[in-house]
Amino acid sequence: MTPNRSLKKINVTKTEVTDKVCIEISEYLKQPGLLLHDLNLSRNMIAADGLIALSSALQENTSLISLNLAQNLIREGGVKEFVDALKVNKTLEELCLSLNKINNTGLEAFSGFLKDNSTL
């Protein structure tokens, strides 16, 4: 089956998205020629494995402008990989991680990265 490349916005807020589903969404994000600009995954159950999968997708995706991961189960797991992906991704302009439990080490990784990032 050919994936739908014409979607511009996906909102799956509060739909119990797990790491497993997030991994599948991440594979979709790797498709060439996507027009998707806005992905809202807030208020779900995404944790380390989902964040790592999104990290891999963000290294390849060139269309996503806004990513909302607020109020998930994100802690320290996967944060390093996510920050590394953000260093490569040049299209993301908006990122929301509010109401997660990212520790000081993770916050330091983000703050160090944001000093040099020109798009976020």
C-alpha cells in the first residue's frame, strides 16, 4: 500500500498512542515527498522507545515544522538521541515537550543545543 503523502496535519491527541504506535508513525515520517507540517502527539503514552524512533525519523524528515509531544511519559531515556536528531533536522520550527518529566541532564542537553539552533 502506498502511504498518503498529501496529509499536512495529524492530530492524535489523547488517543493512547504508545511507543509501538509511535514507532509506526516514525516510519511514516521517513517517507520521501511528505507534505506533513504539523504532528500533534500530545497527551499520550510515548516514552523512551517512541522518542528514539522519532529521533531517527527527524534525521530524515524534511517537511515537519511543528511537533507537539506535551504530556507524555518522556523522561531521560531517548533525550540524547532526540537532541542529536535535532542537530541534523533543519525544518522543525516548533517543539513542545511541556508536562513531561525530563531530568536536569536532559534539560542541559536541550539548552546546550538551543544556543546554536537557528530554526527552533
